[in-house]
Amino acid sequence: MDRVLIISSRPETVSLVRENHPDLSDCVQVDALPKALEKHRQSPFDLIFADLEQFDTISEISRNRDTILSFKKNNPLARLILIAPRNAIRETFHLIKAGADDYVTSPTSKLELQMALAACRDEVSHALELDYLRDHFWKAEWLDIVHSFNPGMRAVFEKIRAVAPTIATVLLLGETGTGKGLLARLTHWHSLRCDKPFIAVHCGAITETLIESELFGHEQGAFTGAIRKKLGKFEVARNGTIFLDEIGTIPPSLQIKLLQVLQDGSFSRVGGEETLHTDARIIFATNADLEKLVAEGHFRKDLYYRVKIFPIEIPPLRKRIEDLPHLTEAFLQKLQKRYNKPISGLHPSVAEAFRKYGWPGNVRELENVLERAYILERSNMLMPQNFPADMMPYEGFRVKDRSMADLSLAEARQIVIEDFEKRYIRDLLTRNKGRINISANEARITPRQLNRLMNQYAILKEHFKK
């Protein structure tokens, strides 16, 4: 650790660091956090000492976390050590929870400071070793994807790193929109089959009468409309990977055939007698409670145990809020390439609303609302009025903001309609406890129309069941 930054307006703090550890070279002192962040952006520091009083310990953890993440963003290996009075332990742990690495009490001893520095050096050494191993495993185009500040998400990536090179069956568990399809592809592209086919099948989107033919194929004349032989997805995915999303929707009549494939790789086409074989690696995904489906008799117990060989549970976005800035930046870079608009980031009120929002549609909802706002935005920053009303609690700002005048009548009307539809559907499902048929009947639309609107606005019926 060569470059050291001291954030303090008190001469005794600066002296404390310099005197107790004189071998610290290239040591810079500033008296306020904004100045420290600016210095750190210009030329990142390795070790940062900060007086506890520099932080607002009364504010929410998320706000202090954002400040600390700003230091980490410019140097992920930077270590922040707090200097705190002995009577401020609670406030100190508040900041440790927000992302600070360690603390020493004031007044401190040379031994205490040296112990904190040694611990930081060990952490950095360990992190460098892990980064070396990760960077030599993950392909370059996926490095942004596997970046996370959340311990739960890091554990997910470590499990994928462990299982990807094997042929083990994987079960991805998580709410709608958490990125199960993306992680299935991540697993495939880091397996020994990466140059072979990756075939994705959304089981819930295929009717019960067609799903067997889709997965296993059919012979000519097997049923009305089968005018020629068709290869199933398991044949097409031979030697590669097949991803079966929403496995909980597979009908019981087909579960026994899927079980046979898992046991020995054998199956036959619909209407055929020939036994075929596949060695496709299978990745399953579901947002359903499979154990509950087993208990209710909707999912075979023997199939459940075959499917759940290597389960990976993906945390929802509301439980990994510390990843919001990174995800937002990644999506904005993607949108900039697609639409070529000079939009630099979020208005501060939007960033604050993002932190407080529940994200029922998870990462997919984040990507969708950013793209919608990006298309509507006329300035160089995404403003609150271009986001759904239930996400932005700043109604006054939405009306008063000058860029609202830039909208055409059609654009303004569309925003109002979408905001109204989202609120209407949420109220409807709340009253009917998430029951689709009853809600659709009350709204005088078909269940299919209601489901389409729910998918459009990332609204899940599970959130309204009691």
C-alpha cells in the first residue's frame, strides 16, 4: 500500500497516522469528503484513513454505502479505516456495515494501528489472489456480469465457477427477472461444451399439448398436423446444453419422460418407437416452490431429487441494492451503444428513489424502466418524470420539471396511461389476492390480456397473495 489519503480537519489525526506509521509514503491530507473523492478520482489511493465525524452517521446506511462505494469504484482494492472515539462504537459499526473495512479508536496506539494495517494488507493479498483466479476463469466479455458487491451474489458466481466445467445438472432458483436465463448462459459459456449448442426452452410458454413434441420431437403422422418428422430440443442440443426454464409448469404426464432422460439420456419421439439418446447437459430454472408442488402432488418426488442435484438460489434485486449503481451503469452503457444518445447518468432523486423501491420485477424491471426512460429523455440525464409514477415519490418535481414541456401530447398521454394501468392492475390484484381469472373478469378483459399487461409492467401475482 503506497498511496495514503487522510480525511480529517484535525491536526492530531494527521499526526497520529504519520507518527505511528512513518513508513507510509505519498501521504495526502484533505479536510472534507468531497475533496477526498475528487482527489481519489484523479489518482486513486490504496489506503484511506477517515475521521468518523466526516460521515453522516444519522443518515441511512445506503447513503454512506454509496459514498464508500465511490472510493471502491476507483480502486476496488482500496481499504478504508475509520478513526473513531471510544464512545462512538455504535456509529462506527453503522459505517462498517455500510462498507468500511476496519477502524481504530482515538486516541490509538502504534500497535493498534499496525494491526489494522496488517489486516488490510492480508485482505488485499487475498483479494488479488482471488481476482487472479477469477480473471483466468471468466471470459473477458463476462467480467462485467460477474462483478458484484453483494455477498449472496458473489456466492452464486462462485458456485457457477465450480459447477460450470462439470456435466452436473443445475437448478437455478429465483424470482422472475433475477437473471436465471443469463446465468444459464454464463454456465454454458464457461463449460467444456461452450462451442456446442445452447438451446433454451421456456416451458411455461408452450401449451401442454405441444410441449412433448417441442422437447422430444415427433414422427410424421404422429398427430393431426404432423406433416413431417420434427427433431426435438433434446436432439438439437446433443453434446451441448439445454436450458429448461419454468420447469414447475411441466405437466405430470411428461414428467416421467423427463425423468427417463435424466436417468440414462434415453427418449423417443412422439409417435415413434425408436429409442434415441442425448448427452445434453441440462440446466433447469424455476420461480416456483418445487417442494410445495411435490407436497401437493403436482411434481414427482423422484424427478425433484434428480432436478435438484446442484441448486443455486439467486437473490432478488431488493436484497442486493449495493449492486444497483453498477447494474445501472452497465445498462446505460448498453443503451448508449444502441441508441447513441449522450446520457451520462441518473438525476440524484432518481438514484434515491431506486434505492427505496422494492423492485418486484428485479433486474429485468430495472433494465426495462431504464430503456423506457432513455427513449423518452431529451436532456443528458435521466429525469424523474420519465419513470413510472409508483417508483418516483416526487410528484411535484414531475410536474414542475422544465423538460416535461419537451414532450409531445402523445408522449405525455402515453406516460399517464401507463402509470394509470400499473396502479389499476396493482389495486385490482390486491383486492382479489392475486387471482387472475377473478381480476380479469372484474376488469372486463380476458386472463390472457391481464397476463400480458402484468408481464409488460413486471407485476407478479405472487406478491398479492395472502
